[in-house]
Amino acid sequence: MQKASAQDDSKIGKRIRERRKLLGLSLADVGAEIGVSLQQVHKYETGCNALCPAKVVQFALVLRTEPGELFGPAQIAEEAILTLPETGTLGTPFNHTAETIELTAAFAKIRDPRRRLSVIALVETLSTT
């Protein structure tokens, strides 16, 4: 599987920077929301550090946009999706049940990035207890 090129990372980073500035957010604001330093956000925006698809999703939540808008052309998004693992971050297989699909559909309707991050935190907490 081919990894996104540095040029693709720069294009995605540029879109992130443009969206952040459009919303009037600082590097520190965005970094605090996604759990990285302002320096790391700058490295992502300039294409110095590669962005994994999961990180692009985090940026999209904070920047109130869809991940596809940050990926840009469809071929970049398709390549990124093809690199997603077959298992979740805890090593468990993705479960494509009716409940998972329903939860995903409901989650997609949440527009407030803070609420979306809260839902993620809640689900992660519930999954470990």
C-alpha cells in the first residue's frame, strides 16, 4: 500500500491552516482541542509531519468541516481510506453491526466538535469498564 506523499501532506496541511484561519482559531486553540502542541499543529499545517487519516478526522471535528474537505481530491481520500487498519485502536476487529451503523449515523449528525469529542471520550470510557 502506498503512503500519501509529502506533497499530499502539504496540501492537506494548507487546507487545515486555511480553515483554522477562516474560523479565527489560533494554533494553540486547535492544538488544545486535538491534544497536541501548537508546534505540532504548525508542523502538520506546513506538511513537515505526515497526517494519518484519524488525525485528519480530529482536525475536521475541531474545524467544523468534513474530513473529505481537508483531504481534497477524491484520490487522496481514497488512498487514505485504504490505509485504515482492519482493527480498531485497541486491536479489536471493527464490528459492522446495525448498532455500529446506527451509532455512526447519529454521531455524524453532531455538529459541535466539543460534543463529538465528548461522545468519543464517553464511548472509550464505557468500552473499558
